[in-house]
Amino acid sequence: MDFTIIKHAVEVDHGIKRLSMRFIKKHAAPKRDRLSAELCAEISAEFERIGLSTLPRTLPTSENEFVWVIQRASALGEVVDVAAALADLDRLKMNPLPQVFANYPQAHSYLDSTT
């Protein structure tokens, strides 16, 4: 997997870039016919290793879907990590701010790492 182009594109666009899963797959596994849940998990692990995260947190297996790729070492990346931590606490019924996701239901679906 070579994500040099993706990492550079994210850095050039101030820490965030919207990419299709088709584009990501092209760089992750160009010889694979289609995306699988296992390949998406491998891509997420590699993104994590090079300092990137995605929204939604769980990558879709459809090449027609788009995701946001975010540089973790940026202000936006830190905000997303804090929000994801809140989503994890909410899933465990330990959210210190229970109304947050009642007011922002779409945010919860993008941040949930178990969907």
C-alpha cells in the first residue's frame, strides 16, 4: 500500500481531503477487483500508521462512496478525535454530554467506529 499521494493531498489541502473509495482502493490495492471489509480495515490501519483518519471512521466497501481523509496532527484532526472519543463513550453509555448526539445525530453516525 502506497499512500504517499493521498497523504500529500491531505497536507496540501490544509489537513482534509474528500476522496472516493475508488481512488483510495486504486492506491491501496490496484490489482484487487473490489473492496472488502478486510481491505477497508487494512486501509484504516495503514492510515492510522501514517497519521491520517477518516470520516466515517469505518470505511465503506462501495467504491462509489466518498470519505473525508483528515490529518490527525491538525486542529481539525484533534477535534475529530475528541468527538470520536465522545461517540465511543456514548456507545458505552458513559457520555458526560448526553445531549450532544441528540442534537447532532449525523455526527454520531460518522464517528461511530463500530458501524
